Amino acid sequence: MKRDSRLSSVLHALLHMAEHDRPMTSEALAQCMNTNPVVVRRTMGLLREAGIVASARGHAGGWSITADLSTVTLRQLHEVLGEPAVFAIGNHSEVPECLVEQSVNAALDGAFAKAEALLLEHFAQVRIGDIAADFARRHQSIRTPQA
Amino acid sequence: MKRDSRLSSVLHALLHMAEHDRPMTSEALAQCMNTNPVVVRRTMGLLREAGIVASARGHAGGWSITADLSTVTLRQLHEVLGEPAVFAIGNHSEVPECLVEQSVNAALDGAFAKAEALLLEHFAQVRIGDIAADFARRHQSIRTPQA
DNA sequence: TTTCATGTAACTTTTGATATTACGAATATG
DNA sequence: CATATTCGTAATATCAAAAGTTACATGAAA
């Protein structure tokens, strides 16, 4: 299975945008992120629907942030992306007739559900603004490496 | 992405085998599990290397359980399968040069690591014998449905 | 009106899991 | 010992999901 890296991608994009005064084009974001402008538009389009960013066409167009990043959480972004499947491990059949398989699924489902709940709780507590601040700290430590 | 269902599969196989006195052939297991005999051999081969099952060729050959299932945990099986990736969501690049992406990865990695740790802890506490017992209970409730 | 930039459908590529084919090796049975 | 059975395994094919690409329409600014 190929892993879904859109959450990572949109975070990356948002942080770059937060550093810019003016809108960034899909082209520019794609270069930052080592991907394709169309992929950027597709993914950022979901954030636009959620009111987190806005897009403008034509000259001086591009993507800009509309929400307050200190109020947007990882969990919201995950939801905006359509709540993609979290696990790469799963049952062979989700609706088995076989009684044995039903017991197997029951044993696994509980464990996965708890882990997913923990992950989403954690996501709910991480605000994008916090990540931006973390970036600022790292950036600072490079500009002034002597402590 | 297709999900890795081998953990589910080997559990299914072990429980069926536990119900049998004699060895079960790859063919028979494959039918139970709605898959292919070669896939069964490949996966069960890993359990054999770990000493959980044994295989015999020729007449009356097949797969049989050698370990005490009440001492084998889900976590062990996960290890035996090579500790496959747990998450279907991940970073765009694991070793980014971009400082922004480093902050993004840091934010996500922590959350995923905690969720994985919880999952594996849970796995460590589930013994295959317990699942077999759960199955026996369900099986019983069908044989004697009037409570 | 030309250029820039998004919007989006359609298609291709890539990747990882699973399935299949084919054949070799070992073992029990008559 | 000949044969049927069953695993062992390499090589290949199929499948599904994510990501990338192409192509072109739409809209906005200079």
C-alpha cells in the first residue's frame, strides 16, 4: 500500500504560506513540496471548501490562508481530507460469515479502534499554529546558532 | 493502498487448526480463508520459522500447531510477520532538507509513535488462546441459543 | 486581448499487497 | 519402487490506492 501523505503535504503548504505575505501559486507550493501543481490544487481545494484557505485566479492569484491557524487542529485537517484510513493493517474480510473470522476481527478491531481514538485525540490537541511556532524556533536556532 | 491482512489471516488459520486433530493442508486452509494455497504457505512459513507451527510434506502432511497458543500474543505474530507498517498515513519525505517539513514531520511522528505504542501494548496483552476461547463461546451460543 | 493562474476531468505511473503458475523436493502408501 | 500427495519457492501477474501528468476550460488582472 502506498501511504497517504496529504496531511503532511497540507501542513507543509500551510506553514510555507504562513511565511508569505502574498498568495502562493500552486506552482510555487509544488516546488517547495517536491510535487505537482495539480496535486496541490486538488488537495488545497479541500481546505478551501473548509474555509481554511482561499484561492484566486489570474495575475497575482494563488493560495492564501483565511483561517486563524491557532484555531485549526490536525484533527480538523484530517477530517477535511475525508478521514482517510489510518491503518495499513486490517482484516481479510470486514463482513465474514465464518465464525472463526468473526472472533478474529473482534479481537483486532478493538485494538485498532483504541489506537485510532488515541491518535485522533492527539491530533485534536495539536494546533497548526503550534507547529508554526515550532518551526520558528528551529529557524531561529539556525540564524543564531551560538545559543 | 491495499491493506496488509496477514495478521488477520494467520489468526484465522491458527484458530481453524486449533479445532483440528490432524494437520491441515495449505489447500484446506486456503479454502477456509478464501485465498490461495501458495499465499498460505508463504505466510505460515514465517510462523514455522518462529516455531509456532510445523509443516509436513507428503501424504497426511500439512500444517499443525506446535506452540501453546495461550503463550503466543498478537504482538509476537506481528513481529513474526516482520513488523509491517502500521499506518496508512505518513510523511511525504522521511528525511526532508526543508526546515518546514522537518517541523511537520516532528509534529506528526510523535502522534503516530504514541498510537503505535498503544496498539503494540494492546497486542502484547492479547493471547491467541484468548481469541480461541472467544470463538468457543460464540460457537457455544449457536449450539445452545436458548441461553 | 494577452497572460497568468486556478478548476477539473481523464489518464498514466508507481507502489505494495495479494494471487497465480510452474516446477522441484520430500514423504507416505500400495 | 512407482505414484499420489503436499510442501517450498521462484517468477510472474493482477489489483487497488495514491500520486503524478496532460489537456483544456474558466476567470481575473495588466
